[in-house]
Amino acid sequence: MTAQDPAALNALEQAYPEQSLLRLDLSGRASMEQAVRETVRHFGAIDVLVNNAGHGYRAAIEESEAAAVDELFRTALQVVQDWAETSCQSDF
């Protein structure tokens, strides 16, 4: 399991002490690559990857800020491609 926020990781660790937990920041590939490396080192391979990252943005379209909408789409779409490319690299 992964989370970006250290407090969230701490809460997950308390709730699921038997789980492998990693800090992951989806805004950069370096964090993704580190998470893949650690996962492969621990488990030997990645068999299934579930992208459950996302966040909401609530505003009328005419009131929407372009940067916020760009980030919403990046998280929802680009991160999926980044994850697929990163986790399928053969050098991990």
C-alpha cells in the first residue's frame, strides 16, 4: 500500500501492521521508480497494479482554474501511463 502523506502512512501502519507500506509521490517518476524497486525487491515482481490515485475539484466550468483542471487530468490520466511505463521496465 502506498500514500503520499506521512500521517496517512502512519494511520495505515496502525490499521494494517502486516502490510508493506511505501511513501509515494505521483508527481514525479523518481518516487514511482523507487516504489517499484522496493516492491520488486520485497515481493520479486508486480503482478497487478491498481491505480487508485485521484482527487476532486468542484467548481462550475466557468469558474474553474486551468491549473487545477490540468492537475486533475494529469492525476487521472497521465499518472496511469507513467505507472505502466515505470512498472514494466525490465531493469527493476
